[in-house]
Amino acid sequence: MPSTEVKTGRNQKSSAARHLNVAVAVGVLLVLLTYLVVSQQFAFRVPYVVITKAQHSTDKLLPKVSGEKEEGKVVCSSEGHFSESCEINGDVRVNGTSRSVFLVPTSRSERQEWKIRPYPRKEVEAIKKVTVTQLPDRSAAAPHCTATYAAPAVLFALGGLTGNIYHDYADVLVPLFVASRRYDGEVQFLVANLSDRPWWPGKYKTLLRRMSKYDVVDLDADAHVRCFRHLTLGLHMYKEFTILPDQQQSLTMTDFTRFQREAYGLPRHEAANLARDPNAKPRLMLLHRGHYRKFVNEQEVVRAAEAAGFEVEVVELRFEMPIEEQARLLNSFDVLLGMHGAGLTTEVFMPPGGVLIQVVPFGKLEFIARVEYDEPAADMGLKYIDYHIGIDESTLPETLGPDHPAVRDPDSVHRSGWLKVYEFYLQKQDIRVNITRFAPTLAQAMDHLRRH
């Protein structure tokens, strides 16, 4: 018999849980950056460039100069409001404690020096930059190697917005997959700011070990000068929570989700197909939220989903629930239904052909909902359906009053800035779904499973 009990992960205290409030707070900065600097689809296409002059400032993009990769050269790309990264070839020496990278040239060249933030969102100023110095010749002073590698390296930073599962995936894991896939595990990860998220490598150890055969190096606590023949400095993100195959080695987001299924040993590679098995009963997970943006009439939603033909389970994905457990759990469902929020990131574990239903709160949040979950879902091979809340389904008129600007004039709230948008529409709002209006959305999900 279908269960409507709210199930949770292990409710235990851990060092990870102590970071939760910080992670949630910084996580909202993503949408701030999105809202303020981007007014169109997150896809910018800028060719790789070769650094030829020491004209890098901490506030400017890398210069856009055409060129080819060469031994002893640095090839960088700067991607709109998102990322900047460099591919450094030759005698590369990394001094972690000083946040410095040196390139010793094969022949005499002009000395160049610049800084780069090794985090995909370069506007996150809390991440310290790494200084890159291209020395003029081999006789110039350079730190002596204390550890030399045959394998290449990828240097990236934690901290920033990580700690929130959405940013763990969008900012680090997906770009890191792209940066490291070509090496088939023969790559060393150098991690800056690891002290800010000391639990992070343990949480994602299954994926990290599939990407690299070696333990990560805590760069900030590293006394070595590590030397490589190739270094990728910084992770590059071309679009929110997805992969653009024409920019990134012909990889796609379905390659990433397949990689995850293999890494976690997930058994389901296809959602329920009612055309082939008409007696199957598709499973729907309803994400429970214990704080703001709750479903006030959650049990009514459960009954509506059951009436539509689904086996329903209400689940709360707690922060301390191991990611392996989340992966196995989500892979067992055909439909994920939830309010806009980081929990929808777990769509990456669903079997292809499944359905994501995103409930979008009142307050003109359509753009944010689209770029964070709509477009990525399609790239993962999922059917995406959204349901936009009307003011009559929001608790805002009750809590703020019917004449409050957040109720009567959402545009005025948006003009007041992101902090007000976040306060009213994401923190102070709960949802009472109009079941009659919502029923066609459930029917649409079921119809997809009948036809896919």
C-alpha cells in the first residue's frame, strides 16, 4: 500500500551539518548573480585565447587574443559572467601555501604575471585568486620541485557557494567531470579552500575516485612544490547545471548522468514505460520541506497523485543523508515532484525518461526556475513539467496582508533588489496547492510515462 509517511535520511549530528546554515545562506547568492547580471540563457561562447601580455587585473576578463596551445604557453578562456580558466603546458610548478603557479619556459620569453580565481563563478569574491607567473627563462628564480608527477593536474576551489547540493553539482562536480574525463582517472586534483568544506571530499568520494585514481591534495596545507607537465587551473562552466557538447569535448549531460549511475551502481536505466508494461505502477516522490516553501496541504497533494495512478512516497532529503543513499532512492522513482529549491538537484539520479515536476512559487520566478532546473532536466533526458503558483495558492496574503507590495506588485519587489525577492518569495511563502488546477499536471506526467 502506498506510504505517505515522511521519510528522512539518518538524523545524526556531524561536522557536515554544522555547515548547513552557512551553505544555505551563501547558496542564495547564485540566484542573485543570475538575477542581476544575466537576462538571457546561460550560454556564452568565447574561443580559447593565449596570454601574450601581462595585462591581467583582478577585476577584468582575460584578454581575447587568438592563438594555439604550445609547449611552455598558457591558454586561457574567459566565459562571460561565469568562469575563467587556464590550460598551462610545460614545466609547471605549484606552490599551494603561497597560491602560486610558475611556468618555466623552454626558451626566453617575456615575464608575465596575472591572477585567476579557480572557481566557476568568478564574481564570488570570497575565493582567493591564484597568481600565475610565466618566467622569462630557465635561469629565473623558481621554486624547486619536491614532488613530480607524470599525470596532469586540475586545480579548483571549494568554499564559495558549495555545501548546497545544487552548487556542489553545478559549480564543481559537473565542470570537474568535463575537465578530468579525458584523463580516464590519471589526473591529480589540487583543492584550494578545503578547510572551508573539510567534509566535502568524503561526501562525494565515490564520484571523485571515479574521476581520479589519487587522493585529493589540500593545497592550502601543502608544503610541497608539486610539478606537472600540464595543469588545468580553474573549472569552467558554460551554462547552469549542464554541459554544452560543442564547447566541452563532445560530452553531454547524459554522459554525466550515465557516469553517476555507473559510479553509484544504480540499477535503473529507464523510467517506467507503461506502453510496454501497462500494469506497472509508476512511483512518485514528493519532496517534503520542513521550513519555508512548504506544501501546506501536502496530504491533499499525495491523494491527488495517488488518484492519478501513482504510488506516492513523501521524503525529506536531509543534509546529512549520504549522497549514495540519495542516489539509490531517487533512482527508484519515476517522477520527482517538489517546490523550487536545491532538493530538485537530485533529478540527476533519476532514470532517463523520468519526469521532474517543479512547483514554482508566486513572485515572477519563472526565469530562475527555467535556467536552474528546466533546461538541465531536458539535457539529462528527463521530461520537465512546471506548475506556477497563483496568488490564491500562496500564503503571502495571509501573512503579509492583501495590500502588501509583495502581493499586489511583484515587479516593485524585484526593483528593490534580490534580497527583498528572496525574503518575500523564497523565505516567507508557503504553498496551498489548488488540487483541481494541479490535477492536469499530474495527468501530463502520467501521459508521458504511457508514451515515452
